[in-house]
Amino acid sequence: MPRLPGYSRLTAFFPPALRSLLTRRPAVTYAAAALLVVCIIWFFSFPASAAKSEVIVTPVKGQFLVTVTTTGELQAKSSINIMGSENARAANIWQMKITNIIPEGTVVKKGDFVADLDKSEITGKFKDSQLSVQKLEAQYLQTRLDSTLALSQARDELVNLSYTREEKRLLMEQSVYEAPAMRRQAEIDFERAQRAYEQAGKNYVTKKKQSIAKAQAAEADLMKERRQMDLYQKTMVEFTIKAPADGMVVYAREWNGKKKVVGSTINAWEPTVATLPDLREMESITYISELDIQKIALGQQVKLKLDANPNKPLSGTVTAVANIGEQRPNSDSKVFEVRIKVIESDTTLRPAMTTSNEILVAKLDSAISIPLECVHTEGATTFVYRKNGGGIVKQEVKLGLINENATVIQSGLGEKDDVLMTAPAEPGKLRVVSLAGRN
């Protein structure tokens, strides 16, 4: 069968395998060759703009919601603290390590064991105090014995001086018949004995008071050390922590957010080891970035979902918004704590469960909105690409509320307008329609 004119020149541009096939069976491949030529001509002649598809949307009229979505953690609104030793500060113990604690989530009764604290320091203090008490008891007994002996000797001396005075008095009475010098000497001896007796009486009173004072001082030291020993003993008992009420044990958290477990340290100013939460009233604690915190206000409605059970919706309200931001671990920006009260009471809610919180910050019952991708800005002008008959114009628009996906159009568009999601070809040549021009 004869070949088409110029067939050899045409097939010269084809790949070797295809050229070989066409050369061996030209009659069969005339149609394929012609189709290939048409495809090549279409590819090089079709304008690039035609290959670019246009995505067109129509403004939506209806309810428009502005929400802030965050992640929170459940905790009981109120709880009873399970405390370590309340007398640790009085015992001069400032740091206590947890050596044993029951598993978190254990349901306990009042008086049940919860945790043990390291007793090595308090045990040492108690033993030292016991030795001090024994020493002070011996000193107190010795003081009493010394006082008894001293007073006994003073009383004996007073009796002897009384006899001596009586003897001198008799000698003085008998000297009445003696020479005047002898009588005077007898009087002097009697007066000296009288003064010695009176002085001994005064000394006895002083020694008695002195003995009483020494005994009281020794007793005071002893009683002080006994009270200290009793304090150590009471504190040592408190190092075994019992549940103050019925409930479920939830570990307390340290300043960095980590839970207190075996090996953790509690201090005398904040001796909380765990808590017994009231599961009837729960709240979700979340942290809002400083960019969104201005949108949050008390009383706003919240939709909550449990990560553990997303099919169980919950509702809540914002009950507290922090006035001062804080730096959270592993975060570079400041955040503000927000507390959300869970309205429903559910027995499946547990502290530390993660929640997804959708806070409703604004709501319009009837509004026209379009996707954010449709909105463009040039200088101070905000516009969209609107279909206008067979062409496209830059339509200026006035925006209202904005959420994560869409924005409200206050003016510039109607419900039936068609809007491009992306910029068309050569957007700089398009006509701009102002708000006034559209109205």
C-alpha cells in the first residue's frame, strides 16, 4: 500500500520503537499517526490559561459562629487534700520524700493507708530527744536531791544555832553576879549568837527559794524536751498518711506540672501528697494564647468532647479567665488559664481526662459568608474576584466577623454572586468595582 506524502519526514520525529512499528505496518497505523499529530498540534497551540481550572463558590447565608478551640484537662471543682505531716515545720523538717504511695485512681475509705514518707530524719530526731529527756530527768532528780540535802543541812545548822543562842542566854543570866566586864562579855556573846541564829534563818529561807528555783528550771527544761519528744513522736506517726475521707485518690502535681509519685519530694509549706476530688462537679482547665484571650469572656458557652469518648458531647460555660499570663512548659508564648465548668454530671468523668473545648465567642443567626481563600487585599482595599456576566471583576467587599474557615460579608456581595476561590489569569487587568459602584 503506498505511503502518505511526507510520511518519512513525519515519522522521523517519533521515538525509534514507534517509528519501527509504523514502518513495518503503515496501513494499520495511518489513523494512529494522524491522531498523534492532532494531539501534538493541540498541546502546543492550546493556551495555558485554559488548562487552569476555575473553582467558583456562592456565598452562604445562615448562622455564622466564631469559636476558639483548645485542649483542656478535667479536674474536680472542689477536692479534699491528702496532706503530709502538719507538724513538720514545728519539728524543723522542711523536705520529705515519698517512699510509698497507693496507685492513682484507688477508691479509699476514711482512715485507709495512702502513702508513706521517709522517716529517717524524724526517727533520728526522736531518738536524740529521748536521750535528752533521759539526761534532763537525771539532772532534775539530782537537783531535787541536792536541794533536799542543802536544806536539811541548813535546818540542822539552824537548830544548832538555836541551842547555842539558848546557852549564851543562860550564861548571860548567870553573869548578873559577875563583874561588870564579865556581864558585858556574856551579853555580847548572846547578841552574837542571836544574830547568827537570825542570819541562819534568813539564809535558810533564801536557800529554800534557791532550791525551788533550781528545781523549777530543771523541771522546765525537762518538760520542754518532753514536749519536743512528743512532737517528734506525733510527727513520725503523721509520716504514715491516711485518707481524711472517702473518695478516689488523685496524685497532686508539683510546680512544673508533674505528678507526685514515689521519689517525689514535698515541702513543709505545701505538704499535699494527693487529693480526693468531688466528682459531682468537674471543670476543664485550658490555656488560651495571648492572641485569642481577648475573645474569651465569662459566661460564654462551650462544647466539650472527651478524647476518650468523642461520641459523648458535653456542654459547659466559662467561669474564670486569668488576668495575668504565664509561661507553660515547652511553650515559647504566654498563655492565660481559663476554667470551664462542665454542666453535666457524669460518673464516667475522671480527673486528668483530656477534653477538646470549642468556646463560642460570637454568633450571628443570619449572615452571608464566604471562605477565607476568596478574600484578597491590595493596599487598603479588600476584594474578591466576582463573575460578572462573561467576565471577572475585582469586587470590593466589607468584612465582618471572621472564624477559622470563613468570613462574614457585610456589603459588596449578594447570595447569588459567583466568587472565584483563586486569582484568575492577569488579575492586574481586571476592573475594580467599589462598594459604592456595586450599590
